[in-house]
Amino acid sequence: MKKIVCLSMFCTVWVLGFGQKKVHSHNDYEQARPFHLAYEQRVYEIEADVYEVNGELVVAHTKKSIDPKRTLSSLYLKPIDSLFKLYGGRVSKDPKYTFVLMIDFKTEWATTFAVLKNTLEQYGEKFDRSRNKNAVQIVISGNRPPDSLFHTLPKWVFFDGLPNVSYAKADLQRVTMISDNFATYSKWKGIGELPVDDAAKLRQVVAQAHQLKKPFRFWGAPDHEASWKTLLQLGADILNTDKVVECKHFLTDFK
């Protein structure tokens, strides 16, 4: 029988060890109210998958679900632009709040980035924190260029990092977090206790990210309160969720 570990003893050390815990709105475009629900909950990060289609970035989970009307501009960029205009150079009446827009490239890097760059240039400094500290930060996931090129790209471009990559110092500065698939380390479905061997592997990959002074996010983990608690106890800094309201309330109440 596999040994099972109770993680409660690690809670205080790991949860308090790397700063405030945050919510990532996974596949946000599948919410009943894309962008707006996550924004109202003041999440840290909002994720949109994009396909380059005839010079436009279309938001969709798969090729089969592509709807040309659901563009990155219509669902995200224009609403964000409206907030900047409403609040005079920031996205909220709260001067301390802004967020990250993670754009997951589903099509080839070069053509997709060319369209994104051309599109974002129309919005000036609103997506460039090197020019506006209140800007929405752009983080690219999915199809990325070789990491050795990260530092050569425009200053507004940041990336979702991967574990076990030896990033050069200049390129690491463009990495905002380290993320990986939970299933790579464990088949735990969120019921009962996490096997001790799995817990050790999960804690190790988080610790490696923290050594680089980067927060860590697991995607593909069970998405409910018991799992969120376990992930925090393992040291994860960003909770990847489809249940934005419930997760935000959980973090607010979590001790």
C-alpha cells in the first residue's frame, strides 16, 4: 500500500513563504461573462487561448470551436481599453489594482505574435508596464519562441515559464511565473489524501521555481476547495481555476 501524507503540517510554512496567493481565471472565455466576471472578482490573471485566423486573433479552445466574432479584441482588449478611459489611465478606481492577461498561442509563434504586436500597438501604453505601471501585463503561453530570444522582444512581452529550463539571466527576467501540468506529477483526483511520493515531487518543482524567485502555478489539477487547499499547502502561489468566484472566496477565507 502506498504511503499517504497529511499536508497540514506544511501549511504555515508554504502558504506564508512566498507572498499573497492569487487566482488565475483558466480558459476565461468559457465563462458566462468572459473577462467581466474575473475582473469583478479582482483576479490576478485572466487567460485567453488564441488562434491566428486570416490576420485576426480569435479566442477559442479548439479549432472546431472557432467563431470569427469572438476575437481577442472584442472580448478583452476593447473592454480593457474602455476601463482605462473610464478611470483615467488605469483599469480600476482602486489605484493598486491591475491584472495580467495571459494569451495562450494555439497557432505558430511568428505569425500569431506578429498579429498580436500589430494589434497591441494600437493601444499605446495600456499593455506596457515599462511605460505605465498601471498597464495590463501581457504574458504569453503555449507556442513560444526559443527562450534565448525572450530578452530580445519588445519590453511589454513576458512569458509563462516552464520547469527544468536553464534560463539565461536576461531571459529569466521576462518570465513571470513557472507553470506545469499537475498530472505530470500525480494522478490524484482530489479525493482522500495525496500520496506521499506525489507530494514530494510536487513540492520539489514548486521549490525549484521559488529558488528562481518565481511564483508557481499548476494547471490540470482537481478544481475544488479540497484541492485548492492542498495546492497551497504544497507551496503553489497561483490557483488555476474555472470556478473564479468560489476560488476567490476560498482564498479570502483561507487561514
